Amino acid sequence: MIGAEPEPSALTEAVCEACGRGAGDSWIEVPDREYAQVYRARFVHCRDCGSAFQSPMPRPQQLASFYPSNYHSMQGEGLLARMKNAQRVKRLASMIGDADGPWLDYGCGKGQFVLYAAEHSPSRKYFGYEIADHNDVSESAGGAVTLVSGDFQFLLHALPPCRLITMNHVIEHLPDPAETLSQLREKLVPGGIFEGQTPAAGSLEHRVFGTRWSGYHAPRHTVVFSPDGLRKLLLRIGFTGVEVHGAFNPAGLAVSLASLTQLGPIGSIQRKGASWLCWVGLGTLLSPLDLLSGAPGIMNFACRRPEA
């Protein structure tokens, strides 16, 4: 549990991690419905941009304790994962074109995506990064892939200038997204692309499912961006050409739907087996309606470091 109800002043004085402006006095407590953590996250909703962020924000060590050893991003070696990797490689290659330069996948898990990318687009150099208790660098795929683990400053020291930095469902896990993205921006070459995918606060799915919405992913999601809040963050940092639009990702809908079967205050959802495939199938069937609603639950974003 997070403790007593906050004083109204503590909420109105909180600063939105997305747009950087004041937050309103609207807040909710959200339990963990995926990995049964007892901790209940308190999300404050920004009155200006509609994003939601945890307040109090978990400390880094506390945040790390919310991720169990079987966390889904550390798995991802099955057929569905390879299909998602194929879609990402195709989309990113179309964005980059023939421009050379390394790619970084920030929050790479075990490096499944960069290893897949190196296998199917071997002419590039790939980096993957995952936070860890100790610093380490290893090479795979004949030197085409460099996996970096450790603290953020260790990554910045090891990373060359990049053509592309991608965060696939990672930006919402950062306790200080503005600071992290500001430093990563400096690791992009002029014209380099920052790209990713993240849940969308204020979406139809968010309104329908409430605290059972997969986008909260409590307590591991620290900031759940609205499209407006995400644009404001990226522009505030100094990116240009910001684009935010709806994305196809039935797994998010699958988690929201599966949570409806839980009767207790917390629960767990196994992202494997026949039941998970059924939820993903149902999420796939509903995804077109989600996209056509004009307020889909998942959004892609892309922007560039200015040329000069």
C-alpha cells in the first residue's frame, strides 16, 4: 500500500512529468492486475494535458523491485514476439531509408529485437540497453549487436552517435522521462530519429476499462502520456517534426480484457498458453474498432533531432 490519502495541496502542486505544468486534484489508486504486487500506485491526472503520473514517484530501487524475474519483456522468444519484431523492423527501416548509423533499442530486455534486426538487416550496427545492478558490455551476432547493461551513465559512455533510438513500451517506465530523453537526444546525430510506442491516456480503452486498463500497468508505469502530453514533452526537450498517431497492438487490449475476469483487488495474467492466445485473438478482433474510434489505446510516436 502507498499510505494515507494525500493532502489536496500535494496534488495541486505536483508537476506533470509530461507537459511540465501543474497537475489537477484528480487522482486514483491502481492495483497490480498482472503480477500481483501488493503496492497500489497513485496516479495523478494532469489538468492541462490529460496525462497521468505516479505521485509519489517510486524511488529507483523501489521501482526495480516491482519487476519479477518472469517479467514478460524478458521473455519474448515465441511466434508472437517474432511477428512483432518483424513489424518493427519493417516500420523502422522505412523511416530510416538508406541513412547509415547505429540503432539503439532502449529497454531491450534480452536483446531479442536487435538480434532479430541484425539477422534481417545485417548491414547496420545495433545496440541494446537494459538497466541492471552492474555494468556490462557484450557482443553478439558476429559483432553486429552490442548489448549494454548497467546504469544510464554507463550506457551514455559506451554509446556512439546513433541514427535511431527507439523505445518500445519503455518511455512510460521512466521516473524522469524529460531528463532521460534530453540526454539521449544528444546521442543522436543531427537529423537522427527518436521513435517508440506507448499507451495513450484518455483513450477509449482507458475510459472503458478504468483502473483495469492495461495502460496503467501499475505499479511499473510511472507516466502514462496523453497524445497532447507526449507532444509537449518531445517539443519541450527540443525535438522537431513530432508525430503521434494510433498504433495496432492487440496485446494491450488482451490484458485489459483478461483483467475483467479477476474478482480480487489484485491479480496475475499469464502471457502464455491457450488462454493468452484467446485473449490476444479477441484483442485482434477488437483492434480495428479501437483504431477507428479516433482515440486508440496505443500510440506510435516519432521525432528528430534538428539538423542544426
